[in-house]
Amino acid sequence: MRWTLLGMPSTRLLFTVRAADCHACAHDPRAAVELLGPALESAPAAALPALVGHELRGLRGRLAPYEPQAARRLAELAGA
């Protein structure tokens, strides 16, 4: 099993990112950031799976107008 941020399996991380994206799409950026909090606070992961990186970049775009600090952190994590 491949481990990524905070020792989370990549499938669990992908689910977390997608759930946060649902909050962002529902115009609740604060809930999205709270859900991603542990991942945002951790050290950057060197090898995120490509799909997770893609999802993080999309979420970053949706959060940028409302949560610029979180969007910058997502850009760092996604390698954007």
C-alpha cells in the first residue's frame, strides 16, 4: 500500500480531497479548508499520486478567491 500525506493511503487522501471539493463547490470554502486541515499543515509530500495532484489543483482554483492562504498551500502540495 502506498502512503502519502500524514501516513494516509492515497485512496483515503483522494476521498478527502474530493469531499473538500464538494464543500467548495457548495460555496462552503471554510468547511473545505477545515476538512483538509491536517493535509495542509503537514510537510509537502514528495510523491503524490497524479490523480491526487490533479484534484488538488482543481480545488486550489475553487478556493483561491475565498481562501488564498489555503490555495497557496494546495499549490505547494500539488506542485503547481
